[in-house]
Amino acid sequence: MQLIAVTGGIASGKSAVAARLAEHGAVVVDADRIAREVVEPGTPALARIAAELGPEFVRPDGSLDRARLGAAVFAEPDKRHLLNAITHPAVARRSHELFAAAAAADPKAIVVYDVPLLVDTDRTAEFDLIVAVVADAEERVRRMVSLRGMSEDDARRRIAAQAGDDERVAAADIVIDANGTLDETRAQTDALWERLRRDS
């Protein structure tokens, strides 16, 4: 098994790269999806969020109020650090389970971990190859405002809350420049896939 991390900041194009690799046959493990899974109703992580951050972040139906929590943690670094201390270990445990399952199903699998917070969580040593997907901050703000309906202020706060591209590039073996068109990003991803196939 080859274990590849694809990382990038919010609206960088990271998920487009992971999706293209999946089209080629990679097994993609999505850290954002796992992060949602580990805070579903009844999970230990959600119970800790309610106990340590406040019950107001859990809706009456027992689900996490993501919008309210997101607004709070991006505005208050202390709350963000506490949330990360609760969720990151749970995400790491679940991701390792999925990596192991992929390897058991196919020992020659190319497994891609689609993970925004790789550098932030200091997990770089786990991977055979690290791919950083980068785009200029202004382009990322434009995407968040036009495609996701965020305010410009909210978009800039979210970018500022994550590691910078310089840190991601320093940790990366390969950098994909996603400032251009989707086709240009896919072409770089296709070249990456050919390299992975050669190395497998």
C-alpha cells in the first residue's frame, strides 16, 4: 500500500485533486467526512463538546450545531484549540482503521488521505508522499464567497485560522498549483497519478 496525504487550505482545490485521484482508482479517505462522523449524536466526542465547550452547541435533536460552533471557534482561538483537542485524536483513530481496511482489501492499493489539517496536526511522518495543493489567498476568498456563499470577512478568518501555504509546501514532496482552471489542476493530478502508478 502507498499512503498519500493530499493537503491544502480551505478552497485550495484539494478535494478536486482527491476526487480526480479517486477517478483513477485511488482509495480516498476523507478527513472532513470522518470529522463529521466522530461528532454524530451519541459519540464520545460530541458529549465532550457539550461538556467542555457548552451545551448550546448541541441542538435539541442531539446533533451538533455546526454553524454555531464554527462561528465560535473561528472567532475564539481558545475554543478552536479545545475543539481540536477533542476531535483530532478521534479522527486519527478512525483514519488509521480505514487505512488498515484498504490495505487488507488490496495490499497494492494507493490510499489517498484528503486532509486539510495535516501540518496543523503534525501527522506528516505517517505518509509515503505528501502533496500540497495551493492557491493564492485572494483566489480562495473569491471561491468561498462565490461558490460557498460566505462573507468575505468569514472567508478571511477561516484562511487565517489554518496553517499557511508556506508551511504546507515545506512539508510537501509535490506541490500542485490550483490557481488556474479545473482542467489545469486535473492535468497536474493526472501526472501525479502516473508517478504513483510507476512507484507502486
